[in-house]
Amino acid sequence: MSNENIISATIKKLETDKVIITINNGNEITLPLNYIPADVGEGDVLHITISNPLDNQKKSEQTKELLNEILKPNS
């Protein structure tokens, strides 16, 4: 099971220093303007990914272990 969720959000309003977005369940969230790409405008749809950084760290460690095992010289 993936511990990553993707939420669709529509830009409702851009202000000088913040953006108001509406997520797919109808709730509104206010974020700093620098959290979104510069080339988007009101009405554009964003995909927001929410993940657990500890899961990403664990995957990275598992990948390193696997590579070390594969690249280990034969004894």
C-alpha cells in the first residue's frame, strides 16, 4: 500500500502574497504564493502530493542495500 496521496485542487484566487485553493472535497486552503508554480492562474488545476518523508527515506535505504548486494564482489 502506498503512503502517498494525490489531491486535486483548483486555484480560486491569487493574491499578492498568498493563493486560495479549493481541494476536491470543497474545502479551501490558503497557502503562501511561493508554494505554487509561477505560471498558473485562477481556475487552473493543481495536483498536490502528500507523502511521508520517513517512507521515502526507508525506500532509499532499501534501494542502497539492494545495490550494495548486487554490486558486492564475489568472495
